[in-house]
Amino acid sequence: MTVLGLTGNIAHRLVQQYRRLSRLGRPGFRRKGNHRIRGGASTQLVHPLTINENQPALNVCVRLAPRAQPSFGQQFGNPDTLRIIHGYRFYPPTMLSYRHAFHAGNHADILKHLVLTLCLKHMNAKDKPWLLLDTHAGAGLYAIDSEPAKKTGEYIEGIARLWNRSDFPSSMAPYMAALQACNGGSKLRYYPGSPWLAAHLARGIDSLRFCELHSTDFALLRREFKDEGRRVKVEQADGFEAMKAALPPPSRRGIVLIDPSYEIKSDYPKVVSAIKDGLKRFATGTYVVWLPFLPSIEARSLPEKLKKLQADWIYAGLSVRGPATKGHGMSGSAIFVINPPWTLKSDLEASLPWLAHVLALDDKAGWSVQVSAGESAQAVDR
Ligand SMILES: C[S@@+](CC[C@H](N)C(=O)[O-])C[C@H]1O[C@@H](n2cnc3c(N)ncnc32)[C@H](O)[C@@H]1O
């Protein structure tokens, strides 16, 4: 028997489990899409075999029959929380199969983490404590020789190109030093995620709050910071929601890193509304948002929406190749920083030409930096 490309015992198990699902979900068992259950929530059921495999095609969703809803509520509590039923994992509506381990150390990580490092360094210039809220934290630290990293090889055209270079601009020194500290030797073995970098730069007085929804990455993240004590709070929580409770920080100094995978389109409007709300609670906070360069209307319109938020901003982009056409991956990415440190613009203008040169995949690679107040700082192709 062959099912969805799987054979033998695994295929048999899959069929058995589909049958069980159809009983559980009667009468609304379907293969794809999120399904609403009473109360407006929806539940996505992902077959265990798909987990860690990035195979959304195998995702299975179940609509709970009206009869099943009360017992779902009683037995499993809040449907927004990950639950395991009959060996199946129910994810909250927004949870998809994205794992950052497949992408760690690529060009987008380099841009994002360079900016994060520069912002945190700037915060450290004063003695007052700061808070870093990482709304989409991932696993925290990634092994370069892991199966996911080897499978995509994205780090090879990313961080591996920087590893042995010593001719980087001085503005990149804090980021390169953190990378060295993470690896602690001459061999590139690890790539530090945003939580690792933040913890590396945080002082004893600072606080870190990391949110991650994916159960596997949450477990890895929690393990990574298990000895950190009260300085670090790791939560399996929706990062957009966490902004409401965390802002403003008691010290009134803080950075919110918003780094969704944008696997679902609702992430785009959520970024805008979360920052709008965040600015009401904490108007002087620094908000660092990562955005992909993709041809979709949602991706292309996000920067314009952020520019309208009545705050100072810097918008910096790094392309490693010509614009993506439909069906192709990202050509680059950008960082949008609201209330940026005053040093950020010049640091980026010093770093990005070098990065665009070293990371270029074709002759369309380039960079740009724009700032608010109608003043376009530069838009320079390599
Ligand atoms: C791009 S990765 C994060 C990478 C990380 N910030 C870094 O730079 O190392 C996005 C992560 O967000 C998680 N995620 C997706 N939606 C979320 C949400 N609403 N709240 C918290 N985490 C979420 C995904 O499971 C994924 O691990």
C-alpha cells in the first residue's frame, strides 16, 4: 500500500489514523483547511508523521461535530492550547509546521540578527535595565550540522560565507563577536537564534521574555535557558498576545522583536495591529519587525502600513538576488525598526553594502536604507 508517498507499516498506520479521525470528526472530516468550531475558534490537526517534516500537504484537519464540542471543552480545556488527543496533536489555529532550524543562518537571519545586536548594544550604553520581548522566538540556538540545516543548506549561502572573513566593517563587529562566542572555536558549528543573541548581550539587570508556540521548538528553547533563572522567561504563548501583558516594561526601556514566519496571511495584519496597540502602551519602545521580500500583496504592502504608524522608523532591505517571481522563494528581506537607536542608520549604511556583496547570488543583489520624516536616506544598488 502507498499513501501520500509512504509505504508499508507507516502507510497502514496513516490509514488507520485517518479512519479514527473521521470517527472523531464526524460528520465534518476533511483533509485540508482550518475548520471552525463553536465559539469562533478553529482547530488544526496535524498528523504526527508530518511534524518536523515541513510537509503541509500531509496536514489533516478535523471539524468537531456539535456532539463532540462539549467534551472537547471539558476534557481538553482551552482549544487555543496545544493538546494531544488519541496521539494527534491539536495546534491552535495559527500553528503551522514552520521550523526555523531549516533556515537558521540564512541571509535573512544575518540582517535581522545584525540589527538586533546593534539595537541591544545601544541599550547597553546606559545603566538602566531593559526588557527584550521576542514574540516569535524559535528554538534559540541551532546546530549547523543538524538534519534540517543540512537538508536546505541555507546557511551555506548565508553565515558560512561570513565565518572566515575578517574584512567586515566595524559596525558588524558586535554581531561577528557574538557569532564567535557562540561557536567558541575555529569551526562553525552553531548559529545563534535571536534568544541566544539577546541572552548573550543582556546584563544581570536586564530581562528577557521569549514566546514560542511550536511545542518542539518551545521545548528546545526552554531547555536552552533552563539555568538562566528569573532573568529569562520562556513561554509557550502567542507572542502578539504577550505584548499586551509585557508592555510597558517597568524600566520603560525595551525592544520588541517581531519575527513571524508569515506562513499564514493573518500574520501581516497582526503585526500592524500589535504594534499599533504596543505604541499606545509603550510609545517610546523600539519595535523591530522582520519582513520577507515576496511577491504577495500582503508582503509588499506591509512596509507602507508600518510607515503610517505615527512613529520614527528605519526600513532597511537586503536582497541577495533579483526579485522573486511567483512560486520562487524570497529574494531577500527587510527590517523595519520603529523608534530606532540614533546610531542604527549609519551602522546599517556601513554594513549593508559589504553584506550585499558577500551574500550576492546574482548581479541583482543590493541593499537600501530609508528613514522616516519623508527623508529617503539612500537607496543604493551594489
Ligand atoms: C522565524 S521563526 C523565529 C526565529 C527567531 N526569532 C530567531 O531569529 O532566531 C518564527 C517562530 O515563530 C513561531 N510562531 C508562529 N506563530 C507564533 C505566535 N503567534 N506566537 C509565538 N510564536 C509563534 C514559529 O513556531 C517559529 O518558531
